Amino acid sequence: MLLEREAELAQVAEALRAAAAGDSSLVLLTGPMGIGRTALLQQLPMLADGEEIRVLRANAAPVEQDFTLGVVRQLFDSLLTGAPGELHESRLGEEGDLYRTVFSDDVPLLDDGGTLTMPEEALYGLRSALAAVSADSPLLILVDDLQWVDAPSLRWLAFLVKRLHGLRAVVVCGLRDGYRRPGDPLLREVVDAARRVLRPAPLSLGATKEVIHEQFGVPGDEEFARACHETSAGNPLFLKSVLADLAVGGLRPTAGQVEAVRSLRPALLRERLAGSLRVQPRPARDLAAAIAVLGGQAEPDLLARLAGLDPIGFLATLRDLHEVGLLAAEQEPRFLHRVVQDAVESSMTVAERERLHDAAAALLYHNGRPAELVAAQLMAVTNSGHPWAVEVLRAAADTALRRGAPRTAARYLRRALLDGSLAGEGRARLLIDLATAERGFDPAASERHISQAIPLLTTPRLRAAAALRISPTIVGLGPRRPSICCTRSPRTWGPPPRWRARRAMWRCGSRRGCGTPGTRIRRSWPPRWSACPRWGRSRR
Ligand SMILES: Nc1ncnc2c1ncn2[C@@H]1O[C@H](COP(=O)(O)OP(=O)(O)OP(=O)(O)O)[C@@H](O)[C@H]1O
Ligand SMILES: [Mg+2]
């Protein structure tokens, strides 16, 4: 069911009527990815129903760009398939030599430099063959995805569309927006020859509801339909992919599924997007990668620098990405859908992704951005090698702790520990910070990290201070095994100055809830917690 394309169909119907009267023309069908060019092209032969119109079709594909004259062959093959006897015997039979020249695999059509060697007479000959066929019945020539047509075919198309007089034909070419490639001059020639340019519009909310009805067999809730319309921005490909994924997951079009609509990332759509991204020119791919890495809220200046673009190149590339259909708005570096982000990420290798995150971290750091922003980038890099990385991660952990996010702080600190540059006391300090962050949600890990830190500390005072970081929970409620406080680590502490030990014990006793310092504890070194009146009782 093709929705809201009546205007485009009417335009092609009018062009066909004019062609039948001898006024041939080229119609260009443009628009971003997934807007429905192919669906519309497939619908066009219906216009010929009941009329004496011959339809020739060809679809170009990225993988067939090296297939010389692939598109021309498809067009003429469909001519032969349509009426073999007639064509062989009458018209095309006369052009036999020409066909052998053009379609024989033995004839090299490109020289070593890749330039087309197809003789002029072959160009004219093919056109004459079409003219002869169109004398009997008007032709509707459909070429989809002009951006991927092989160079020799494109040359012939550029030749043909400028010489449509004398034919009775309408050529309709689908061309995806925002496509640039070295063969652009020929593409430009075809585009410039178009009499009509059709740009199918995004589907309205009403059409979105119809698609939902068609997919689920029932009309969807208003909120559901609105969420679908908003998420897909009226793009039929996005809409259908999301709905198909919902249906496969057994979900119904109800208001309760609004969140699912917003968060779905259909794998098929991701692959299609990734494929289309791969054939984009380098700047577009770099900018898409920069947006994926820095996020849609990033400042344009930083995005441009990460993508290696100057301000003018940045704006032009942003426009290209929007034309391709990857961005939500023209001058806004924000992806249309979360699945675009996935597609961009999946089109990068792991090494590329790490390199970009590392570069983003450096860019943010040198531009004085908050530690947590820099840390978020460092988290995606296995080994950054920046001398400032550990300090940034520490500062980010501090910020996270202050805003009450100890798990995030612990993640930053764990990442900092991976930095090979740290050893000795520096590493111990990190372990202690990590243990402190973990105290509230993972006391066992906290204890483990303290016990790893203590042997790295050089003075008894530091070791004692480290021990004091252990959560009271783990001291009081831990399993019935000697706590590191009581036996294992203290053995390595060595005899400290007596007043330090006392102070440490006093505080430690207080933390455990004894309230007043226990005299027996104070006197012992290493500390024996079993001597504490309260804790010792609870352990017995
Ligand atoms: N007007 C429409 N009404 C309903 N469904 C549509 C409409 N246009 C397209 N579709 C559906 O949307 C999906 C994508 O359409 P289509 O493949 O034609 O887009 P496209 O513009 O050719 O995409 P691409 O840029 O990848 O070539 C298809 O499932 C198609 O059936
Ligand atoms: Mg298409």
C-alpha cells in the first residue's frame, strides 16, 4: 500500500501522456534514504495498465559499480525479455553488430586508465534502437539508485537524456540525496536534464496510523501512533522497520509501548544504514563518527575539529548527512534515530573507535571541559597513554561521588587502575579511593582493594589509615574469618609509633560502634579486635 504519493503518480502519468504525443522527458525522483523512491518506482508500471506502454527497468547497486554497462544491459535485457521474437526478428536484428559490440564480455570498454572506450556510434546505436521500439509503443524507462550506476552506463544515460527528442519515452531516475562521488559530472548532466524533480514527502500522522493498522491489523493508540511518527520523522523505512521489530517481539500498538518505540534499534535498519554510510565520502563518514563519539549535544566547534573539518566544510558535510537522511534537522548534528548511532558505530573497526574516543578525550581535556566528559571518552579506550588520564579519571570519580553516584565513581577508578603507568603508592591511593567508593554497594570488593593497597604503602601511618577505610559493615558482619584488620594485613604493618596506633585504634573502634575507645584494644598491636568488648562479644 503506497500512501500519500498521488501527486507524484499524477506527474509521471502526465509525463507519459506527453511522451505518447512525442514530448519525451526525464523525471528525477529524489529524497533521503528510505523515503520510498524504490516503492514509488515499482508502482509506476501500473500507470501503463491498459495502455500500450513498454516498461524497461534497471536497478543499480553499490557492488555492481564495476560491472561495465550493467545498467544498460539490464534495460535492454528487459526489452528483449518483453518481446523476444519481435525484437530479434525485426528491430534489434538490424542492430546485431552493435549489440555484440556493447554486450560482449570480450570487448574491453574501459582502457587502463578507466576511461570509456565505447565508440560514439554505439552510443547513438543504442539510442536508435530505443527510438525504433518507441515508434510502436511509448517507453517508460525506470532506473533506480542512479548514484550507483556504473560509469559507462551513466555516460550512456547522460547521452540519452539529452537526446530524447524523436523518442516517445519517459525516463524516471531515482537518486538518493546527498550523494557525492568522483563521477559527479556525468551525474550532474543527468540531473540537469530533468524536466520534473519529484521529492516524496515524509508520511503524515494519518498515513503513519494507516501503516500501523496494516502492520498490526488493528488501529494503534493515539499516543503510540504519535510516538511512531515522531521517532520515524515520517520516513517510511524507519517507520516500517520499527513496527516490524515490535510485531516480531509480540508487542501491540498500545500507549504502553511508547517507550519501546523510542528505544528500539531494528537490526535490519542498522545494517542498511551502515551500508549506506560506508559508501559516503570520507568527510561525511568522519563527521558521523565524530557525532557518534562526542554525542549530539557536543559543540559544533569540537565536532568539526574531531572530524578534521574547517567550519565551512563542517556545515557542508552536515548538510550532506542531513540529505542522506541520517540527521534529524539540517543544521543540527543530531542523529535522526538511535539506530543511526548504532549503524555509525558498527561501521567503524574497534581500533578506529578507540582512536577516535582517545582523540575526543584529548580534545575535551585541552579545551578545559569537565572531568566527567573527558572520563566518559577515556572509558572507551583500553590504554590511553595520556599522562593526565589517571588524574582526570580521579577527578571525575570525585565529582561522581559528590553527586551521589558511587558506582560511576568506581567505574572511573577501575578504568584508572588499568593505566599501566601506576605503581607503588600511586596505585595504592587509587585502590583506596576505589575501596572508598565501593564501601556502600560492594563491601567485599572494598575490603579486597584495601588489602591490595596496604602492601604498596610505605609507612605504617598510611597503612593504618587505609585500614580505616574498610566498611564497618564488613568488619562487624563479615564472614567468620579473620578480617584483614585483625590478622592478615596488620602483620605487615610493623610496629608504628605508639601514639599513631592508639589514634588509629580509637577511631577504628568508634567506627565499629563501640562508642568509647576500648582500653584493651588500644594496647594491642597488631590490633586484636576480639579484644574489643562489643565486637568480640558479637563474634563469640
Ligand atoms: N508511501 C509509502 N507508503 C507506505 N509505505 C511506503 C511508502 N514509501 C515507502 N514505503 C515502504 O517503506 C520502505 C522503504 O521504502 P523504499 O525501499 O522504497 O525506500 P527508498 O527511498 O528506495 O530507500 P533507499 O534509500 O534505501 O533506496 C519499504 O518497505 C516501502 O514499502
Ligand atoms: Mg531504494
